[in-house]
Amino acid sequence: MPVPWFHALDLLISVIDLTRGGRSRAAAATQEAAGRNEAPDRDAWQMERERMDLERERMAVERQRAERALKLELLRQAGDREIGRLRLTAGIAVTGLIGSLLFWAQLVAAAFTAIGTRLLLGSAWLLLVVALAFSLMGQARIAAALAGMDDTSTAGGITAGTAGRLAPWLVIGGLTLFGMAALAA
């Protein structure tokens, strides 16, 4: 029976490797194969990490865009509310002006109007006309602020100014004078 020299030689080399504290060729071959498989895994992990970083950056940009859009929408709504308030003020001023003109027509028809009543009615007209003008000026200012709105805009920049704040008070004053003229007549 022939002796399997190659198997015996391989067994002898494996025993020598084990006694030296090293690895056997089989273990070395297994480790080498694992190293070859580890490199693609490392590449896959690196690609996945890069994809996740890119996704995080995209989500951050999207969040910033949404926050900017929300801020601009809230500023636009504030401007629309202010314009609505000024339109209401202008409508009341016009209605008061028309009412006082109709009352004036009745006073002229009566032919016995006192100078005080005429002065009160004239002052009421003046205040209502100025209130209407201030209201329109405030609306124009807000419309210009809304048209020039950008990321740096604040709620303080979208105001009607002094004219818009005075308009309701002028309407109240004009209607008060009109009421006093009606009572004096």
C-alpha cells in the first residue's frame, strides 16, 4: 500500500504551525477569504452612511424651506388682516360721509340751520374725508410692504404707519361731530 506522502507532509506542516502559535494554512485561507468579503461590506457600509448623510442634508434643506414659507405666509396673513381693518375703516368713513351729506340736504331744506350746526357738520365732513385718505394711504403702504416681502421681512415692517393708526380715531371723531350736529338741529 502506497503512503500518502502529500497528506502526511501537510499534516506535519500544520502541526509545526500550531506548535509555533501561528495559524494553520486552513485557518489562514479562511481568514483571507473573510478579508476579501469584508472589503465589499465596508464599501457597502460607507455608501449607506453617505446616503444617510445626503438624506439628512436634504431633509434639513426641506425643513428650512418649509419654515421660510410658513414665515412668509404668516406675514402675508398679517398684512391681509391689516388691509381688511383699513378697508372697514374706509367703508365706515364713506358711509358716514354719505349719511352726513343726506342730513345736510335735510338741513338746507329746513332753511333754519344754525351756524353751530353747520360748523359741526363741516368739521365732521373734514374728519371723515381725512380718515378716508389716511385709510387709503395705510392700505397703499401695506400693499407695498407685502410686494417687497422677502426672508428678512418682519411683522413690524408690515404696518399701516401713523396714518393707519389715526384713521379709526378720525372716523370716531367725525361720527361724533355728526351726531352732535344731528342733535343740535
